[in-house]
Amino acid sequence: MSDPRIKKYRNLTVAMQHGLFNVGEDHESNDEVGQLGHALIELAKSMESWHRDQGLLTKITEKINQGVFMEDVLDFVYEAFQRAIPYNRIGFAVLDEEGILRARWARSDALEIKINEGFSQYLKDSSLAKIMETGEPRILNDLEDYLLNHPDSISTQLIVEEGVRSSLTCPLLALGKPVGFIFFSSNEKNTYQNIHQDIFRRIANQLAVTVEKSRLYEDLYRLNKELSEARDALEHQANHDVLTGLWNRRAIMQLGDKEIARVRRTGHSATVFMADIDYFKKVNDTYGHQAGDDVLEEVARRLEDVCREEDSVGRYGGEEFLVILSITNECDIEAVAERYRARIEAKAVVTADNEISVTLSVGVGIARDASQIDLSQLINLADQALYEAKDAGRNQVKVKEAEEQ
């Protein structure tokens, strides 16, 4: 009759082939069959640990494939690694090209984290340099005692103040390149054993590559953002007046051309305002050019405040402003222009040394049939109306319509 344990071990082998490693406690006898059982049970435990670690790495890699930041990967490490390595705190420091180790991330059970982003030290001649050189994790199971023997270690002092009593310091090297360190820390002494070093060794290479990829992704994202912001800034500079911040002449003319094209398609009328600050030369001559610039900036701000969301206002040149109106068929155009004029007159412009009363003359050009006129002709109509406003005494609105053909 065959030993019944043979069938048990055969079933165990089949289970391991299917990824099932939970074999329970080892109570086998020490005969030859029992020794085979011991070996199979130890193999099952080892395979369970390996699959667990690989599962963690697979999940971390999935995070990278999702295009997440380094902090997100490390947050996942903090949540997931508790089953493999005990800790109350995990910190990450990155090694830059100048050989400076900079704290980049930390999570902890402590009420106050003492070593935060921004803390840095040179790697050379530090205790961490040898760890990086050997690539082997270091266990310190009594940090208070270590601090007594290394009183100049600021990082140890801070981490002890945080409540940490033992640590597992793990170097990260991606394809032989030093990346930084992950610090597993516990509030209890004697937490870390050789098995925790072994666990980290099994995952070290993949984890280092993963963290480095996420850091590169983060750097690329930051660079793209900076390039996008720089592009937007250049585009803004190209389209906006430096002094007033309004659309510059080129840009407001382009917007005007687009509006003319739009109203031709829809059958609406086309309208522009040409506004001019009254006696602006006198402002410069009396108060100086800086005061003149202050007046231009304040007038531009008020015009922009009055401007409807669908309309556009730009600096046409000198003290002249061009307003492109949109959807004008159902509005009182002269009343809209009057709001611009009244807003400028309502309150003096306050400069560094003076309060300067400013008024605005506004000429309105209207084409009821936009198919018969282009933007330059419409602006010419507004200019004629503006001259009429000035000839009539300034600080008023005049309207001129295109003759229908």
C-alpha cells in the first residue's frame, strides 16, 4: 500500500502549478517522505512570496503605463508594501547630477514629518555613499543608539524626533545608474530582519526602473507645461499691446476681418467703434509721459470692463482704440457706445502725483449690409464719425452709416 502522503504532495504540486500556494502549517514527520513534504512546503512558501512581490511590481508598472507621476507611484508603494515590509513611514530621496541627495516625498503615521521635500545633503562622504556603492540595503534596528554614535547626523536626529526607531535603507539603481533611496522606517526597535533585505533585493531593480520612469515622465510633463506656457506667453505678446494689455492693432484687425466674414454669412449688420482720448497730447505735455502711460492703461482697463463678452477691444494706435461689435442687429448701438464714453468720464484717473480728468470721443461705423463693405471701409466710416464728434466739442458719440447700394 502506497504512503497516502504521496497523493497529498502530488496534489500540492498540481495546486502550485495553478498558482495556489496556501499549504498551511508544516507538521510532517522527518522520514524520507516527510522530508520531501518539508521541501515542497518550503517551495510553496517561497513561490507564494515571489508571486506576491511580482504582483506588487505588476501593479506598480501598471501605474507607470497609466502615465502617473512619481508621487502617485510612491503613494501606491506606501499602500501596498505593508504586507511585504513593515513600516510606519516611507521616504524617498532622489540623487541629482551634482551628487546632492534631495528629499522628494514622504508619508508617515507621525503627526509631523520632520524630513520633507527640500531637505538635502551631499551623498559623498556620507554613510549612504557606501550603501549606494554596494547596492545592498542597510538595517539599523536602534536609531537612538546610532545617533549617540553619530551625533552630527542631522537626518538621523530629525527622524528620531519624528518617532522612528529602526530603518531599512534601500538604494535604487536603474540599469546601474544611481537613482536615489527609499527609506522604510518603523516606530519600533528591531523591526527589520534579513528577510526584509531579501524581499527588497527581489524587487529592487524593477522598482528602481519604475520610479526612474515615473520621474522622467514627471520631468517631461513639467517641460511640456513650461513649453506650453512659454508658447502661450509668446502668442500673448504677439497679439497684445505691451502697455495696455489689449489686443494690438494686428490682432484687432484680424478679429475684425473674422467678424465681417461672419456677419456676411448670417446677414447681420457690421459695427465698429473708433474711440479717442480727448486732448491726450495735453496730458503728456502737462503731466509727463509716465502720467500719459498711466492714463492709457486706466482707459484701456475701463474699456475692457465695459466691453461685452462677445465684443473685442484693441489699441489701434497712440491714444486710439478700436472696438469690434458682434451681433448688433437687436441692440441700441449708440447706447452701447455711450456706455464706453460715460465710463471714461465718470471718474478721474489717479496717477502717482495727480488726478487727471479724462474724456473720450467715440465714432460709430455701421454697415447694415456687410456684403457691400470691408473692414477698412467700416473703420473709415467710424473715423469720419469720430472727427464729427471732435468737431462738435469732443466727449460725445457720433454715428455714421454706410449708404446702401
